[in-house]
Amino acid sequence: MPGADKAVMSLNENASPTERLVALFDHLGLAHVHVATQIPGDIAGLLAAHPNRLGGIVLCAPVRLDPEPFAPVAERVLMIAGEYGETEGVTNRAWSRLPAAKRILLDNYEALGWSDVVGDCTAEIAAQMTSFLAHIPADTPPVRPAQGNHAGISYRIEGGGPALVLLPFFLAPTQWDAAIPELARHFTVIALGGRHLGGVAALEDRASMPTYQAMFRTLIDVMAPLPGETILDVGSGAGSLDRLLAKRLGGANQITTIDASPYLLREAAALAAEEGLGEAIRFTPGNAEAVPFPDSCFDCVFSVTVIEECDADRAIAEMVRVARPGGRVGIIVRAIDLPQWWHLDLPETIRVKVAPPPQSVSRSGVADRSLYRRMKRAGLADLVAFPFLLTLDRPQGPIWRYREDHVLSLLTAEERAIWHEARAKAEAEGLLMMANPLHCAVGRKPR
């Protein structure tokens, strides 16, 4: 399109996801598209600024959902949730305020924030999406290359018919991959990726926070890797922390990572290559419950906000197993047993609602102070524990949106008005911030 190049030229590194998506749609010649996402915040700005560019909207297993931006188009919204788990509660609260939306539950399925929901329920999700979107108009794109990158967003195109844009999940290992062949029989499927959307954007945003970097520096300071010692990151996600570590160590240590998500491994490797760190970090497929390395082969092993989502005791045992005698094991988890804190002048009735962190932890995971006892029980000695408060102060960033969307879903219309007034006041004063707690510890494997 004639305006596409101009739009791209006007984008800078701080461009919003909305600006990037609009630039991409223009580049692909699309005025009107279907979209599907797990993270409603990724499209809320697009919906507010360009509602006519969206056809059908599929919210697939959302774990955070502020329904207010979707109210004007509720009849075009399909919510998919597990029959059990936090997505059921999230979509149920939203449905009470979006009665015109359609909601379906996946039979006998527990959908958590990290579940591979499309991989597990491929046929049902593809069928529900196809049926729902069939009667809502969207553009059929002109012929384009099968893949590319535009406005900082990568894309892969398959199939033919109305355009269906698939935004990345947060942590789902195989993303939309299992459903794409079936969806491509009915739609031109455009699967997106890159550092500005989905879980990668959230992990990158979190790792850019000064207090998060301070927490990570403390972890590394306590583990104290010597030059030449080997380091393993269990559950590396987008590789955000590994890149920080590689820059800090300046090539003095080999850094190896594992992650169970092929998508995140690909994105992490691409981001490391962009920053000239491709040789400094080895990205490897692997599961925290069965670390794919022999006994006693790493000097330092760490894991950050991972064992909430798996069998924590097994994962801790695996980290201890692959550590050398005298090696250090560092673990950080979210703290759902401590209050989160919003720097807003709120009445007590609202404050008690928003203080508890989202209770996001698997049945066998750990997100509380039992981390310290579990690490001792696994045989680690000389434990150094340092509970930590991570401060967020960028309200346009994905991590802030992810947390605030949860809060807004809990409030009544009257309480939301009070929240927004208090928020605007704090922002005007330059004091808008929130803090959420983490449990952190480092132990030594006895010789």
C-alpha cells in the first residue's frame, strides 16, 4: 500500500504494539481482519483506536482479561476457556459484563497460563473458531510472501480466504501450530511473532525493569560464578536474563539454557543473535522435571519463575543433580503468599480486593515460602534467602497491563471509576507504580 513505507519510517523503537500491528496490516494490504490471542492487552489498543479494522475476535484461554475494551464489540467476541482452572473464572467474570459474547468451555480440561491449550484441544478449538468466524466478514489478503518481518513483527502466512491473524500465546510451548493446518483450510492464517507481542514482549519488558535487574544481579552475586565455570538456566523463556548475564560476564563463562517451548527457544536464539550474543549462549530443548544433562556437570544452576508451573520438588532435585559438588543452585519464584502493592490512594474496600497476587500456580508447583524448606530438603546447604519486591512503573508496558487487567476484572463499575481517578492522580504526580513479591534463594551442593 502507498502509505506502508511512510508508516514504517515513522515507527521508532518505542512504537506501541498497536502502531506496529497497524503498520503490518497496511503492509499486507489488510483493512479488516479476524484476530485471535491469549493476551487481550495485545489488541486492546487496536480495538480502541481502530475498531473497524477488526472482524471476529477470539480470546483463547485468557488468564487476564479486562472486559471493558471489548464491550462495544461483544457480539464479535468468542472466549475459549478450560472447564477448570483460572481461565474458567476469568472468562466467567468477563461474560457477566459481555453477555453478547460467546463463551465455550473445553470439556474436562484445566487451562492454566502455561498450558499448551491448542496442542491439547486442537480439533475442538479449530472447529469452534471456524464456526464462529464464518459469518463475520474479513478481508482476503493479496498474494504475499509466505513469511517475512515488518514493523518489528515476524509473520508466517498459510492457506487462503479471509485473514485470520494469530497473535502469540504467553507461554504455550507449541503456540497455534497444531491448529494452523485445519484453520488454513478456511482462512489465510497469519501467525505472528517477535519481541513486541505475546509472552516474549512480557518477558523482555520485565527483564528491562531496574528492580528486576537488581534482583537478578543479587542472584548472580550470591552464586558468584568464577571465570571458566559453567552456568545452566532452567526455563530460559525469551533468554532475556541470559543476555544480561552474557554481557555481565563478557564471555568468561559458557551459558547453557533449556526450555520446553520450541517457540520461545527460536525467539530467544533470534534475540541473542540480534545482540551479537549468539555464540555466548547455547539454547537447548529441555524440561525442568527431566534436565537433559548428566550428573554433576554445571558449576551454577538457576531458574527464575519456572517451578511454579511444574512439579517443583522434582525440578529442584534435577537442578541439584546436574550441579557439581560445591556448585550453587539459585531459584526464584513468584510469591502468592505475600501481598502485592499498588501506589494508589484507594478505599480499604478496593485495597483488600487488589492486594492478593493472582494465584497462578500448578498443583505441584511452588509459589510461596515453602521454596526455602524444599531447597533444604533437596540437600542444599548454606542457604541464602532474599525475598524481593519487583517494582513496575511503566503503565503502557505489557507486564503492567497483564497485572492491571486482572485487577480491573475484579472491580465493579463504581470501583473502576475510583481506580481510574486514583491512577490518573498518581500518574500526574509522577508516582504511579506497583510492586509484586518474589521468593529468592541460593544454596550450595555439598562436596
